[in-house]
Amino acid sequence: MHFLLVHQNFPGQFRDLAPRLVSLGHRVTAIASKKPAPGLLPKAIEVCVYPWSQPGRDGTLIDPNLEMNLRRAAKVAALATLLRQQGLQPDVVIAHSGWGEALYLRDIWPRARLWAYPELYAQPSLLGYGFDPDRGIPSDRELQSIRRHNFVVLAALADCDLALSPTAFQRDTFPAHLRHHIRLLPEGVNLQPLSQLPAKPISLPNGMILRPGDPVVTFASRSLEPHRGFPLFMRALPELFRRHAGVQVVVVGGFGHSYSDPSPHPQGYRGQLLRELEGQLDLSRLHFLGRVAHQELLSLLRLSAAHVYLTYPYALSWSLIEAMACGVPLVASAGGPAEEVVINGETGLLVPFGQPQILSEAMLHLLADRALGQRLGQASQRLALERFDVGLAAMELVKLAALTDPAN
């Protein structure tokens, strides 16, 4: 079977799934706005790149982002037309619908099954409104922008044969009358190797060596920002340091912003929180690593006595699934997709968002009761392997493709 995957930053969510489909004997082609990093994917995956440069901001446009989505759709359509003329005829097209790239693909490959990946249906709560105590109320302009953000997603749902969602939470962000069109299918992460990673000492940039069994707390996010709970985590640290004399806290993540608005502080939210908590933190036990290589993050997770995952109600992060596969004891914020995998007292500890005192208590609980942490970690590892491993996801995807084949 021939799968065509469309994602402006390919491989994106297809990072592990695309190679697994190839290993199962299927052909995989991708359309993206740039080539993936060398060595990231098997050579058998052909990545076709459409020309793209960020257009300038036209002050006369009501919504520049919507304009960019339409431009992307046109660029992808031009490339797809050329590929069709060269003989490319996929059986299944799977497109992330967040950027409008697949808007015209139905007309170019009418015989192909068109599947959409509508990650979320935009709404104020996904941006923390009504969830994060630090957030106020959205302005009329923000509410209007949220409405427009859904234009391309709704167009994709109207046009596709099937839509895929990795979690029930993400599916249920959509209006009830649209959910019947959305099939639950985990994205698929290569978890088996993670479950077998040995815990071994690692050296921090300052020369400190962390060893298995040390009281290590970890926090990881693409960017250190409110959307992924960084301020809440930082505000829980003074109590943690005060009550545990040996704990080492390791923070992984960029100092810019990804989902949240930028911080007014010149050093980002990291600088903002360090200033807010000045004199309350033991900086000799707080280590900011910035962004690290994936393997380095996994090695760190294997050492962690308590990994903290905090987020607004949003898409489920792979970092949480990978931490589960590593068998790390978890503390996660309640609300959103984390509750589908972190069952309080069974596969981790859940804490309310916005209450640093309760977060401190949860971290201290895991540091004090290593047997509990081991039990929770083993249970979360089993759940991750049973539900999210790429082998299972690939088989489900292929089965779904066979069931929807018009020839059958």
C-alpha cells in the first residue's frame, strides 16, 4: 500500500510511524516544506518539498496566519499536481490539517482515501483561559482569532473520508456532532527500546555526576513557558528545596516560547521566574540544561526519581509517553489528556494545576517512598507499551486502510 503523509515539518507526528510502515513493506512518500535532518528517516521514504518562505506581514490582512495557510495549500497543490503528472498515485493520504496543506488534494487524487489529522479544535481553554489562575480573560480579538483558526480544520473534516485523533480528549475538543467522524488511533512511538534502557550515571555541564538512586527531580518541555506549566513547577521548588536537603532538580527546555506569548523578561520565563523567586531557590541544586539531544533526555529520565509533567488542556506530549516507557515515577497535572494515561495512585500522581504546594507534596512523596515510585513507574510503563507503541499503531493503521479500501 502507498501512504502519502503531509506535514509542513515532516516527520512531525509521523517520526516513528513512517519508518515502521516501510519496515512492514509499504511505500511511504511525504510532502513537507523542508527536508528532514540527515539520517533521521530511512532512505526508502521519499520527501517531496514544496517551496516555502515566510511571507511578510501585510498590515491590511485581518488574519495573516489564515493567509499563510491558504498560501501553503496552493504550494502543496502545485507540487501534488506535478507529482501526479509524474505518476504518483497514493492509496491513502494522511495530512495534518493545522496548516491547510491538504485543502486541494481531494481534487488532485480523487481516488485516494483522504484522512485528516485534526490535532485540536481551538478554544479558549486550550490556551489556559479558565484553567491557569495566572490567565485573565481572552480579549474579543483573541476570541475572533480562535474562531478563524478552526476554518482550515473544519474544511479538512468536511472533505476527508476519515479523521484520526490520538486521544479521546483531543477528539472531544471538537463539537459533538463532528466527533463520529474522528477515529481514535495513537500516533505510535518507538517505545520498546526505551523500556530496556539501563539507568547509568550522567554528568551535568557543571561537572556534577548524577547516579541511579539519587534524589533527582526532572522537568522537560520544548520551551519553558506557562502553557507547559513551567511557572507552576518553579513556584513549587522553594518548598521542595526547604524540606529535602539532597534533591537535585534538572530542567530541560528552550528558553524561548512555543505555545505561550513571549515573556516580557529579556531572558524569557526562566529569567522571569528566577527574578520572582530570588532568594527562595538553592541554585546549586537547580540545573537548566536548555534543549538537549533526544538520547540525552532519555538517559536523564531513566535516572529520575520523579518526573513532572504539567500542561494546559492540550495535545498529549510524546515526552510524557516516553517517560512512561522509561518507567519513571510521574507527577502530572490534572485536566486534559494526561488523565487518560496518568491514573492517580496507579500509574502516577495527579495534582491540580495552579497549586504549587500540592505539587511540592507530590514530589516529596515520591522522593520519600521509592517503593511507591517503582510500582507507579512499572504500571505506567506497561500502559505505555500496551497503548502507544509504534508497532501497535502501525498495525492498526494498516488494518484501517485495508477495511476502507474500496476494493474490499
